[in-house]
Amino acid sequence: MSPIVKRKGEKFTLPGKYLLFILTLLCTGLIVITFNTNFLSEPVSAVGGSLIAPLQEGVSKAGSWLANRSEELVQIRSLLNENEALKAQIDELTMENIRLQQGRYELTNLRELYDLDAQYDEYEKLGARIIAKDSGNWFHSFVINKGSNDGLKIDMNVMAGSGLVGRIVDVGPNWSKVMSIIDDNAKTSGMVLSTSDNLIVCGDLELYSDGLISFEKLIDSADRVVEGDKIVTSHISDKYLPGILIGYIFNINVDSNNLTKSGLITPAVDFEHLEEVLVVTQLKQTAGDSN
């Protein structure tokens, strides 16, 4: 092997095979030293710890954050499901409450009809439900779900609440039309219960907006009729059976002829809220004009 001679002006270069040999010896030595001494363990551990510790801390924090978010998502999903269940329960309870209120309202109406039926037990009656009404706020003209197939006829009296509603004016096989005493075309022969003085009850839809109807042609020369007196159907009516409550006198005025009196009546029936009625299944058979 010829010696390596460095010529003047040339850079020193180490052949690759020598460099590889030197590095191999160096690595082998380091390995031997590492396995047999702690020469590099502490420096390497220190450098590794300084690099790995922050990384581990970051990974730990990220893991904790993801775990918390995951738990929160599970809780949110659980709350959403619980919220939907509560909404469904509220809807069900609301519907049940409406059904109970409706049932209580219907029960109240049925009790009123029962009491009314007992009050006029001398008359045969048939219960019916209102299925349609004319336009307007009041039940001045309406249709019930019973007709000729049930034995109903024109001029049969209709009651509800505490007294007289009106009479049947038209009949079909399974329906009947009723005109109430508040209708503008209705005139009913009435009587003051305490004095037996007769009068005419007149329907007036405009007046009923104040909850009243009118009466006229009361002859009360002795001034015995007072506010609050009961008005019932008269025995001289050819359409209405006698003694059915119409309402109560609200006020009385002396007419310009000084012979008769007129005034206002508070009806015994609430003509704004009607659902069920009682039809008296017998007719008043007398001669005379329709009242």
C-alpha cells in the first residue's frame, strides 16, 4: 500500500473505505460503552426527557379534553332525548287535560239538562245535540241531530239551561231546525208568574248583545209587577206549553198610552253557549194565531 502523500496545493481527502471503517469502530465503541457503563444514559435520558415530557403533557391534555367533550356530547344527547320525551309527555298531558275539561263541561251541561228534565217531569222529552247554526254569535237559529225518524215535529218546544230555548220550525228525517226566542222574528206569549198577567216576549238580536230581550203589552194597572219577577210561557199560547221559564224582568216602563207596560227581560238560557237541548215530544193543541 502506498502511503498517502499530500501534494502542495491539493486538499486533503480521506478515502471512503477508511471513513467507513473509522465510523464503524466509533459506533462499536459507543455501543460497548453504553451497555457496560452509564456514560451516555443520563445525557440521553435528559435530552429525551426534555423533548418527550412536553409532548406527553400535550397528548395528555388533548386526551383529557377529548374525553370531557365526549362525555359532554353523551350528556347532551341524553338531555335531548329526555327533552323530547318530556315534550311528548306534556303534549299527552295537555290533550288529557283538554279531554277532562271537555268532559267536565259536558257533565255540567248534562246535569243542567237532568235538573231541567226533573223540573218539568210532566212532559216527555228527548235529548239532542246541536250540529249547525246560522251565522252570528248567538244561537238564534240552529239545527239539531234528531228529526222525524225520532218522532219530532214542527212546533215542539225546545229547552236548555234553565228554561225555554224556542221551538222546532222545520223537520227532516234525522235533523230539525229550531228558532229560538231571541230571533228577530220570534214572539212568545208569556206570563208574569207572580201575578198571572200576560205579555208578549219579543226577540231582538241587537238587544241580545247586552244579554237582554224585550217584552210588551203588559197590563199591570195595579203595579204589582216588579223587577226580578219570573216570566214563563202562558197558557194562552198555541205553540208553547205553559209554565216553562223564559226569564226575569230586568226593567219596566209605562207606555205612552198609559195603559200598557213594556221593558226588558234577562233570558234564563245562555244563547251564546249551547250544545245539548231537550225537545218536549208533545204539542200544544189550541186554536189561534202563532205566538
